[in-house]
Amino acid sequence: MLLWLLILIIVVVILLIVTIYYYNSFVVLHNRIENAFSQIDVQLKKRNDLIPNLVETVKGYAKHEKTVFADVTKARKEMMVSGGSYESKMKASDMMSNALKSIFAIAENYPDLKANTNFLELQRELSDIESKIAYTRQFYNDSILYFNTIVERFPGNIFAGLFGKKKQTYFETSEAERKNVKVSFE
Amino acid sequence: MDDYFKKYQKISFYDQVKRNKIQSFFLILVIILIIIALGYVIGYIYNPGMIWFFIIIATVISIIYTLIGLYAGSGIALASVGAKEADSKVYAQLHSIVEGLCLGAGLPKPKVYVMPLDEINAFASGRNPANAVVCVSEGSLKYLTRRELEGVLAHEMSHIANYDIRFMTLAVVMVGIISIIAQIFLRSLWFSSGNNDNKNGIFIIIGIVFAILAPLFAMMVQMAISRKREYMADASAVKLARDNSGLVGALKKIGGYYETKQSKLKSSAVSSLFIAEPSLAARLFSSHPPLKDRIKALESM
């Protein structure tokens, strides 16, 4: 009789420990995803803040390249008004990346501009930020992947149901695009 | 979206990391068994009380050794190669690569050092990610492309992320315990007189052989663990950089360099932390897998 009681207590304690473990894991992983998202925002903002300087510098040498400036300005507006969702933010971000690629392509035609130290510094910084945007997005997606794996697998799925945790969706660009971005503008 | 999920589940480097973790665990188990066996043999020769004496002394020494290794290890490693902290303006690209990798891995940024050597090599040290350092040689900055440098740094950051440094320090300590027990045993034989009846005679011989072989065997096991961890770091590096070409290119260049030029890196306690072993130790005692095998494994990812 006493033996059964002992076994029962041990089982209950084990169950309790496992439950706490999963509850805490979900908290940690969820926070990691939120933090990863805000890290992307940090990089996006840094990039946005450099744009006016870039536009002014390039305009000084290539005033009449109107389309390129229009694209960048439009992209910047998109960045600022884009909603909170990952999808819309990334769409705006990709638009900006493309606009920047165009500006740097155009700059190839203006040797004076290419020699300008301010321009070179901006180019280096923006290239650095593009790479970091790629990395923060990667970490965000990895965090979601990891979270989803636990939520879907056994026994995590039981606890997920208990705590109301749901699988999160993510949105990814093609592999090739992403590899290129990491060494962009060089 | 689901394609992304499927693709990265299929790729072998996830399995590599898991497999290596399991195998490392068993290797450590083997070392523990060797310790127990050695203690048993010694106990059989003396009375059981003696085993505890040996084990306690060895453990105390090992704990001190561990603490020094974990807390001062980075400092010792950096000093031994003459490393200087990398200025963030002078070495902007280096810092930028490290920052990017940290963002990709969710790790805090380690301190960045540069060692004034022409050869291509790098290491990472630190008991946990918050107290980590990463160090590259001037040669790496000179000879490697950005992507290759990124591959090398991804490998080093993976060592930090996988807690390899702490793991290897523990493994070294275990080997140390075995060596110390063996040493104490051999020395105690030297001093002991009498007690030489026939039965004990044979076991003393077995004990001696064991005491000489055990440390060697344990060292082989430690090196095997180190090699597994190197493969794991390679796999993690690919996962982090999402690209194997960088690391492959770097390893090829390293191989090419060491074929013609001598390494100035003495094989010290820190040699197992480098990305490639500069000296040609015999295969069983080398802390890194051969470059060719590593390149082959990477190219299959």
C-alpha cells in the first residue's frame, strides 16, 4: 500500500517537473521570437536613417537620375508606414534593398561620386546593414522553426495544447536571394 | 514556406550535430569507465581504502585545474600567441562579420582579438558565450576572402555556441585525473617495501601496465572527442552562415599554406582550440580531423 503511494508521488513529481519545464521553454522560445523580430527592426531603422544622407550625397553628382531617387524615396515611405506584420515589413524591406541596389549600380557611372569619401562610407555601412538584416531574419526564422518543432512534436504538442501555444507561420525569400544579400554591394 | 522547412530538416548538418553530441557523451562515459577500472585494479592491490585516497587527491587537483582552465583559460591562450584586441575602426570588416554572425546565432558579441602571425588560423575561447573571445591571425585577414573569413568565424562562434570550450576543458580534466592517479600509483610502488607475495606480484605488473596505458588511452579518447567536436563545429558553421563554400575555401587555403610554410604556433595547450592543427601529430593523437576529410564532409552538405 505504502509502495504504491510512493510510486504515485514520484510520478506526480516527475509530471510536475516536466510540465514546468515545457511551460518555461515555451516562455523562453516565445520571447526569443519577439526579441528576434525587434532585432530586425533595429537594423531596418538604422538603414532608414542613413537614406537621406545617401540621397543628398548622390544627388550632388547625379541630379538627373530621377527614377532612382523616386524609388528610394517611395521605398522609405513604405518602410515607415508598413504595418506591424512580418510579411508587410519584409515586403517593404525588399523594396528598399532593390532601390539601393539600383542607386549603387547607377553610381558606377559617376567616378567622382565613387571617389567621394562620404559616399564610400555610406556604401560600406549600408552593405554591412544589409548583411545584418539577412542575419536577423535568419535568426527570426530559426527561432520560429525551433518553436514550431517543439509545438508539433510529442510530448510538446500535449503541453502546447494545454497552454494554448500555436504554431507560428513565417515567410521566407528564396535561398539564392538571401545568399546574395549577405555579400551585397561588394 | 513549407519548402524552406522541409529543406532545412533534410540537410545532414542537423543530424551531424545531434550525432556528435551523442557520441561525445559516450566518449566521456568511456573515460569515466577507465577511471573506475584503474581505481579497481589499484584497490585490488592495496586495500580498498587506498583508492579513495588517490581519487580524492586527484579530484582536488583536478578541480583547481578546471577552475584555472575555465576562468583564466582565455587569458592564457591570448597571451601565448601575443594577441591584441582588435580596434573596431581598424578592423571594421572583422567586427562587422562577427556582429552579423552573433545576430544570426542569437549570441552576445565576444571580444575580438588579432594575433600577429602570417599563417591562416583562428581560435575561440571562453567558458560560456557571455565570456567568450575570438581571435584570428593577421594571415587570415590577408589571405581569405570575406566569405571565407565568415566561414572561419562561423566555425569559431559555433565552438562558443556549442559550449565546446567548457566541454573540452572537462575532458582534459578527466584525462588529468587518470594521469594523476596513475602517477601516484606508480610512485607509491617505488616506495613500498614488503607485501610481495606472489598473488600481489602479478597484479602489480598488471597495475603498472594499466597505469602506463590508461593515460595514453584516455588521451586518445580525448583527441577523438576533440575531432568529433571539430566536425560538429564545421556543421554548425554551415548552418549559421547558410553556406559551405566559405569554410571549404578557407580550409583549402589553410592546407595549401601549411604544405609550404612552417607554423609559428607551438603546439601548446591551446592548439586544440585552433581551427586547424598546425603540427602533424599521428592520426590517433591529433586534435583535428584531417583537412581532406573535413572538406569532403562539408562538400556533402
